[in-house]
Amino acid sequence: MTETPMGGTPPRNGQDGRDWFAPPAEQPTDITYAGALPRPVPTAPPSVPIPGTLASPGDVRVWPPPEPESEGQGEDRSTQPFPALRTNRKPPPAALATEPVVPPPAVAEAPPARPKRTGLLIGGTALSVVLAVGMPTWFGYEVYEYGRPSDVVHVVQPGQAAVWQHVSWRVTVEKIKDPTGKPDTSDRQWLKIVATRTALDVEGTIRHGAPKITFTDRGGRTWQAEPVNDETPPDVKENKVGTPYRMELMGVVPRSVADEAEVLLRPSSYRDVPDQSAKDFVDAAFSSTEREDQVLRFRR
């Protein structure tokens, strides 16, 4: 049994009395296409609305720079851009031949002035350092020279006495063994100094300050002498005119100069005035022009 697509209804006869699956009468029977297939037309993607007006992109020439357009020139000078050149590359030779080289601006010659300014700054800094270091040193040296000027040396012949500021001085030197009990060595020698002071008048009795005593040789080298005994009375009222008072000192010198080492004695300028007030003592100290620059050199 044969079923029809119309649910059992047989096809109609006439203009539309064709089979259900038969093509319409106006369609050609042979629908085979032997020509080239047409290319599909690309369709642009849907645009996204953006506020404002966007300028259409265009080509911009990068090198060489575009020439200024004169009136009447309307030709298109756009070209395809190429990647930016590195700083260590030069433009193409053709561009160098056609475009003039722009000289660097005149301000490029300014850097040489910087070393000069730097030199001035360095010189100023060095001068400031010299002044900061040198000025206190110079000032201190001037104060030192003022307070302790060059010595005035008085040479005393062997066995003779020297008189200074109302006091008579005598000095003797002798070799001694090491007072510490250590064995004597071949490179040094202990010496003992006996200095005797005698006041010649009342002014001499108030000048009983301890002198500074050292050893020296002909080359100017010095060695310290330490006091070990002093018979000078500490009270000025006990000092007697014409009475000798002994001072004993010891020191060590090289054995090579032990027989020729001489004694340098620097008397003290201290004055112990009886019953003097503190104010008078200070006034006398500041008003005095006497300095401890007198040295007695006792020959041997």
C-alpha cells in the first residue's frame, strides 16, 4: 500500500498537480553550475559605539621629514612607516644626500665651563680646609712664641758659679751606679747632678721656686733629670741670705756622651712675697714682664 505525504490524500491534477518532492515548474531541470564560485563578501564586525569622533587612521612618513607643502600641491605624500632607528645608527645615505644636517645648538658648548666652576669649588674648599686647620695652629704657635720665646743661653765655664735674679748657682756632675740595683749595661750611664742655690739678698730669698734641669750634648739632644732631694725650705721666711741649699737630681744618658754631657738649668720666675694677698699676687703675675727664657748652661 502506498502512503502519500498529504495523509493519504492523492495529489491534485492540474497546474499544481505535481509530485510533492518535484521542483517548481519555473526552475530549470538541469541546475548544475559549471562556472567559478563567487568569493564570499567579508562583512565588517559590528562596531562598538564610542563617544566622540575618531579620526580615521592614515599613513605618516617618518623619514625623511616631509617638505612643507606649497599652495596648489595636493598630491598624496603618505608612505608606509618603518620601525624607529636606534641611536647608534645613521640615516640612509640617500637621506643624508638630500636633507641638510642640522648643526647642534650653540648651548652645546656650555659644558666646558663646568670644570672651571668645579675647579673653583674644589679650590675654595681646599682653601677653607687650610684656613680651618692652619689658623688655629698658627695662632697657637704665636701664643706659644709669645709665652715661651727663644731661649737666652748663658754659658758657665767648668767650676764657675752663675748669678741670675739675685741667686747664685753652682752645678757639679758625677757618674753613679744604677740606683735600682740592676746590673750596669754597656749602652747607658747614670749621672748625678748637685745644684746649689744661694740667695744673695732678700729678693733672692723669695725666689726659691724649683728650676727645670736637663742634660744635653753638643748635638742638641736632651735627657730628663729627675729630682731626688731638695734642701730648699718651702717657707720663704726660713730662707736665709748667703746660705747654700743643695738639690740632687739623677738621669740616664748614653755611655758615649757620659763624660761630656752638660747641664741646662732654667731658673723659675716665681716670687714668694711674704704676707702678699691673693689679689696682689694675681695682679703681680699679670703685670710682670719677666719670662722663663733664661737658661744657664754649665760646661764640663
